[in-house]
Amino acid sequence: MKSHTPAITGPRPAEPAPTRAGGGAPKVAARQGVPSAVRPDPRPADGRWIVATLHIVAPGRGTIPTATSRCACGRDRSAVGQRRVLELIADHTTHRTACPLRADDRSAAA
């Protein structure tokens, strides 16, 4: 059978919760010696960071090479086949000198 709780007719002062059989307040588990989830900054201390990447996959003879050129400025190009991959490599090298993000770095360093 359920026991019914009497209806509250007005405000009452707060009462402490009943204690456990062991006595005293419940204990909170303390985390000691747990490594922090915060990781160090992946950028070197000199303020440099990766702006452009060129990823080339050329597995060997008889296979078709591929490449992807990406930049933080929004450039995202890819190529399939030896001739186009070589062209993308040259284009990526040219972009590294003309990228607006790199131009900002060079003017700040001067």
C-alpha cells in the first residue's frame, strides 16, 4: 500500500536530510591525480601555424597519383593523374607566395 503525503498548507523551514546508517554527511569523491583534459597549444611558441598543405598520394608504378592542395584562405584544389598532379604542385608553390594570409604574415614580420 502507498502512504499518502499530507498536503502542505504553508511555508515550512528547511529540514536537514536524514543521515545514513554510517553517520555523518555523505562524502563527495575527490579526483586526485587525474590528468587534465586540456592539451597544450599545438602551435610553436614563435607564433607560426600551418596555412597551406599539399597532400600527394603516389603509391607506385602502374597506379594513378592524386594530390590535394588546401589553404586556410579557402583554396581547395585536387588533381588526378601524373601531369595534373605536377601542375597542382607548381600551382601550390605559386599560391604560397601569393596567398593573402601569408602576405599579412610578411608585413607583420617586417
